[in-house]
Amino acid sequence: MYDAAPFAAAAPRRLTVGVADGTGTGGWDWRASVAARVGTVAGAWEGTGVRARVAAPRRTPGRPRIRALRRGLVPLALVVLAVALLGCDAPMSTSEIEGSWNKEVWKPYWVIIWLAGIVFVAIMAATIVLSLMYRERPGREARQIHGNTKFEVVWTIIPVVIVLVMMVPTLDSLFKLDEEPPADALKVEVIGHQWWFEFRYPELDIVTANELHIPEGRVVDYALRSVDVIHSFWVPQLAGKVDMVPGRDNRMAFSALNARPEPYLGQCVEFCGTSHANMRFRVFVHTAEDFERWAREQAAPRVSSVSRTAEEAFLAAPCLGCHTVRGTNAAGIAGPNLTHVGSRTTIGSGMLENTPAELRRWIANSSAVKPGSKMPPMAQSAGGTLTDEQIDVIIGYLQSLK
Amino acid sequence: MATVAGTLAQPTHTGVWSWITTVDHKRIGVLYGVSGFSFFLWGGLLALLMRTQLAVPNGTVIESDRFSQLFTMHALTMIFLAIMPMGAGFFNYMIPLMIGARDVAFPRLNALSYWTFLGGASILSLSFFFEAPGGGWFNYAPLSERPYSDGSGIDFYVVGLLTLGLSSLMAALNFAVTIINLRAPGMTMMRMPVFVWMTFVISVLLILALPPLTVGLIQLLFDRQFGTHFFIATEGGDPLLWQHIFWVFGHPEVYILILPAMGIVSEVLPTFSRKPLFGYPAVVFSGIAIAVLSWVVWSHHMFTTGMGSVPRAVFAVNTMIIGVPTGIKVFNWLATLYGGSIRFTTAMYFAVAFIATFTIGGISGVMHASPPVDSQHQDTYFVVAHLHYVLFGGAIMGIFAGIYYWFPKMTGRFLSEALGRWHFWLLFIGMNMTFFPMHFLGIAGMPRRIYTYDDGLDWGFWNMFATIGSYVIAVSLLIFLVNFFRSVRQEPTAEANPWNAPTLEWGTSSPPPEHDFDAIYTVRARDPLWYDRDHGIAPPEVTGEHIHMPPPSYYPILIAIGITLLGVGALSHLAVSALGGVIAYYGVWGWALEPTD
């Protein structure tokens, strides 16, 4: 569905923590040397989808000892890379750093991954080595040791130190993520519905659904709300998630780092009922000029080029009870705003491509596509009131609402 | 009535009625264990269905609402009906034996807690015939409220958990009192086996953790049945109130699930390393520290709910600190292997594997203790991987270690070591195949609790891999069942202490007589049987005096039926509740007047 190649082609973005490009703050320089020292092991993480980019130090020629280490790990790295080909560039990978929030996340994340890796290797090695070394053998007597206070002190201090090293970047990032957004931040209200996302731009007078458009590089100040149950707003490549809790005004602020034609994929991640799995959305990141153009188009009432007879057919159908088309007397608010629905790439909260055939499936009987959908079946064949011909006319009308 | 001479070995009464009326802690332990294991298989079957649906993108095996019921019931079954009762099975059977006692403090209460458990388990499981709960085991409001969950599923959840909570509370009080009061002469607190310590710790945790859950469940019941709105924002309630209440219970609950396994492993490792547990006081006190800290970390389940920076910072730090006592335990277990002469029985395989797999769950747990990292991990498959490494890699591995270790004590028979190896290796490989790739899926952005996913997201390969792993686990469990049924048909050949273990339960015959010990031990050291062996101290003399054992009673099951009907009435007709009330009242009356000698 999504071709990974263009994502990779955009390559030499080095967005982690300044390991290679020196953009990181001074405090983190030591990591570059750690990364170089154990560079090959980073390959192992590539199979996991953890692909934040420590790649450059790995390719620079190292000291002989490190080269030897690399040779030893080549077979392992090959296996892991083979696996990586099956799983890398996942369109929802949390390790693709495309947003300011995710960039901040990966500052403590890398420290924690390295520590976790070291502890993992150490404990696994100790378990295996001790199990093999002290197997029963003829003549072996178990040494009746009850304990050793020095050891207890040492291995109390080890986890204390590890935890302290984790805490510092964690707290640093935590408070940075919660900083007030700048005054010129673009304000967007995200409203969760069972099972779709509504996006409102209060300053721009835009209401849309399931496809969020934002400008590159500008901080967006999101107000997160819900009209029914708890949902959660998540675009993994851009940011972590924050829940949308009824009765609360949750906030998060971040910018997208790169404009690109392919959308970023988002999904609701708090279980919210029948079609939780189908509550998806897309985020389009534009250059500033493209965003301006998009915003101008969306702020306008519905395009004037629509066929009047088609519009009358639409307004005669039950649609207007739940949907709004600005410039007409369709002003329902239970379902997505359709004023510019023809400009969207998907329908049904990201489930279907926005084509006449898919629109027909959707309008005819939406809950056959998306279980639990609140939109009642419209086709007479599914118990609704519309004939196939009427649906054809409505599809034509919706497609024209660019 | 059941006064047996000290030298009489085996109980003579058998048959269904003897099981229904039993107040013998060993029989109740067996009932708990067999019920718990049956529910473990049932919960596993639910998981297999889910893994089958998720094997490929856009799977069509199970539809959405049924899938929600499966993951809800899988979690509830595994937590409340499998791991907790299997732990309870071991407490019941082993604690009196390990402390050198002849029964628990309140034998009839013990029977009542089992039968109440069975009643609650029936309510929860039989919901499949009506409408199973589908709101997740965490059952977040307002999705669990009437406007969004109109069917009876959530009511089954509420009534089932209230009943189960009552059962656990009775059991916890019973074991706390037993451990404090019934220890053999000379067994000071710091001479208790670690398993006894951990049982004591979780008894205290249960006594403190169940009341908040009960409060939350009753608030939800009132919201749904009587129109209150504790958790409905539009009416002035707060959905996050439910989350706080639930996780104040829920996080200690995690330790209630894992601490028994830690206790079992702390028994198995020294026995088969043939040396005492390394750093006994450190292991005990780190267990206590984990229990204490479990009360100040609950909000790490809620990092993404919009809590302020400072509370998140506090809960993050508290959560990371739990890594310290956990680390101390792991190091001490490893040091127990050091210098040993390790006999690799199947029980030992499971115990050593526990160290490795539990550690993986511990590491990933500390990873998402960091709120920025958790903002990516929360509600993804990374968390699914984490919790299964703790509960499968930890609790279930520990429980299997306990089953292989104590099977000869409980039945007088050995499980086959050859089949045991097959069971172990297939389970170990299968669980790692199933759960390790879930880390990758989480990092690749796969949310939890989705019944379907699109292709093109690169999640297909690891999902298929995990599904294959889950079937490997299923095969390993079939091998275990074969092993179990073959072994129980064999002639009993186990002597009192086949593993040459140090603790008191091995100081009586296998299986033990109804009165446990012909003569009560005097404990002189932390590893009493090894101390007596090394110092040439003979087992205590049998004096031949009469041993008084409590008589069987049918009042426990009668009261449990009454309690269960009280709950069933809340789901059907209040007349059923009234009937249940009458039965329970009659039972309590009869219980109070029943002669006990």
C-alpha cells in the first residue's frame, strides 16, 4: 500500500541526537564515542525497526580492535540485516524520526537502549556461563556460601547507577516536551469520535476529518478532546501519543521536520470499542507555501462548480442529518465535515481510498466495511432508502467537493 | 470426628463428597491447582484464536467484537483464574508443610475461599454463553459505561471480579494469619523459606489492593445500574478516576502474580545447586521493597493520559527505583548458581530460564518507565511483549518449576524427565518466538488490542512468526499433559525427600499424611533438613499422642453457592439474589454452630 522506497530515498537526514552531524547539545557527545565503539551492534537493532541513525560512525574505519570485533559480528549482522529487510522502513515505525517530539524521545531512548542492551547481554551471559560452569560432575562439591555483604553492596550500587543514568536524560526530555509552545504556533483541535478523527483549525476557520495537514517546521499546538470515550492521538514517526479524554483538555505541541508528498500514518491507540483497529488517520506535511494554499482552499465554503441537481439530490438524502457542507443547509455535526471531502485521499477514517467504487461500498453499507460504523446503511439493498442511481449522483457530488 | 493416631498414614475417605467437604489444605491446594491449570489451558486457547486472526494482515477468522471479548477474557482468565489460583494452589499445599504446621489457621475459611473462587470464575467464564465482557481487563470508563457498552458483558466483569476479590481476600487473611502464628518451634521469621516470605508479602498486598478494586467496581456497578456518574465526564464525573482506582489495585496485582514465582525459584535454585540461597536477607528484603514500591508507581500506566510533568517525573523515578530490588534478586539468584554442583532437572531448567526471561521483562519494564519513551511504547505491542515476559517468562516459568519440583511431594510420583525436557525446550523456544518479535512490532508502531491491521505496514512477517511460536507453545503444553497423565497412573515411588532439599515439606512422606507431620519439627537453622543432616540430628520422635484434625464440612461450599447466587441475581433477577442471601445466611449460621471436634 505504501511504497517504502521514497521514504528511504529522502535519506541523509540525520535526526537523532547529533551523533554524527554535531547538531546535538554538548552534553551528549560521549555517545558518539560509545556508538563508534560498539557500532556494529547498532546493526543488530536495525532488524528491530530501531533505525535511528547512528549509521555514520559505523562506516568510518575504526581502530584494529574494533575491526576485529566487527569481523566477529559480521555473520550476526548479516542475519539481522536480512531480517531487517523484512521489517525496516515500517510506515508507522517509532524509530523514524520525523517530528520534534520524536527527536526528543530518542534522546533518553538511546541511552536506555544501550543500557538495556548491556544489562541484557550481561545477565544472559552470566546465566549461561554459570549454568554450564557449575553443572554437577564427579567429585564436585557445592561450596556452602550463604552470601557476601560486599557483593550485595556492589550489586545494589550497579542498578542504582544505571537508574540514575537513565533518569537524567529522561527528566530532561520530559520537561522539554511539556514546554509551552511558542505564541505563533498553529492551533489545531483534535476531537476523537467513535471511530474517526475530527481536525479543527480555529484560527483558520477550517474543519476537516481524518486527514491532518500541517506546515513543515512550524510548531503545532494540539488541543486533544473527545466527544465519547477515551481515544489517543498518535503519529509514531512524528511524536508519542497523548490520550483524548472526555471532559479534559489535553495538550501536546510538536513540529514536523520534513515536508513530503507521502502522508504520515496515525492511529488511535487507546482501545475505544468495536472499530478501534479501524480508527486511522493521515498527516500531510507541506511546505509553508503549500500549506497556505491548502488552508485557503479549505477555509472557503464548498466549491461553486458543483452541479446544482446533484446538490439537491444530496440535500434530499438523509446525509445532512449528520454531515456539514458549508454553503448549503447541510449542517449535521455527528459525522465528518464533507465541505471538501473530494480533496481527501481516503474515506472511512483511512480505511478506503477515496474512489467512486469505494465510496459506493461505504455509502451503501458502511458497517459492512467498518464494523460498528455509526452511519446507517443507505442502499435499499442493505435496508436503506437510496436507490443505486441516487447513490451514483451523490458519489458524483461528493467527488466534486474538492 | 477425624482424630487420627499419629502413626496412621493415609486418609481413608475418598470420593466426590470427600472433595466437596474437605477442609484439608492439601486437597484444597490440589483443587486450586487443577482448576487454575484448566483455566490456563482455556486462556491459552483464547490466545491461540487471537494469534490465528493476527497471523496475516486483514485476517478474517474473528470479527471485531468477538476479538475484543477474546483479549478481555484472555487477560482476565490468565490473571484471575490461572496464575493467581495456581499460586494459591502452591500456597495451600506448601505453606503449612513448609512452616511445619498441620493445616492453615482457618481450614473452613480456606475451603470457602476456594469454592467462592470457583463461583466467581464460573460467573466470569459462563459470560461467553450470554455476552462476554469486551472492554479490556482494565475496562476503562466511559467505554464501560451504559451508553457505550449496553450489553451484560461489563456486568459479568463487575460481578465476577467482586466475587473473585472476596475469595482472594479470605485466602490472603488466612495465609497471613497462618504464617504469623503456626510456624514450627524455632522457625523465626528470618528462618522462613523465601516462598513462605513471598506468600506473606503478597497476602499483605492482596489485603491492601483488593479494597480499592472493590470500591471501583461498586462505583461502576452503581453507574451502570442506578444512574450514578462517578466516571461520566458529561455528568460531572471523571473517567481518569477509574484509571487511578484500577491501577492502584492493578500494579500491586502484577507483583501478586510474580512474587510467588520468585518464591518458587528461590526454593528450586538452592536445592538443585546444592547450596543455600545466596544472600537470603537481601532476597527477602528486596521482595518486601518491591511490594512497598508497588504502591507508588501506579500512574506509570497513565503517562499518556495528560498528567502534568511533575507527577510523571515522580512516578517515573519511583518506577525506575523498582529496578534496584529486582536487580538485587536477579544477582542473588545468579550467585546461588555460582560455586554450586547444579543438577539440571526439568524444575531447574524452568528456574534458570525464569532468571533469563524474567530479566528481559524487567529490562523492558524499566525502559518504558521513562515517560518520553513510554509515549512511544504505551499501548503498542512493545508493552504486550514486556508484560508477557513478566507474566509468561516470569510467573508461568516459575509455576512450571514449582510443578516439576513439588509433583513428587504432592503425588508420590515423578513427572518424566525426558518428556519434561521436550516440554521445557518447546515452551522456551515457543514463548521467545511468540513474544520477542512483539518488541519489534511495537517499535514498528503496531498498536495493542487491534483485531486487524492493513498490509503495507511491515507488520506481517513478525506477526506470522509470533503466531507460529504460539502454536509451538500449544504443542509443548500437550506434551506436559501427556507427561502429567502418564505420571499419575504410575506406582508411587517417591521417598520423602527425593531431591535432597532443605525445607520442611520434604521432612514428611510423599504425599504427606492428612495430618502432614507425624511429629512436629524443631527448626534450628534456615535450611532445617540440611542442618539436621549435617549435624546428625534425627527427625523428631513420634509420640503416638492423638492429633486433632478439623472435621470435613459442607458449609463452606454452601456459603459459596449463596455468595455466587447473590452475584448471579445482580445479573438476572433479584429473586436469585434473595435466594442466595438465604442460603449464605443459613450456611453462616450452620458454620457458627458446627462442632469442630
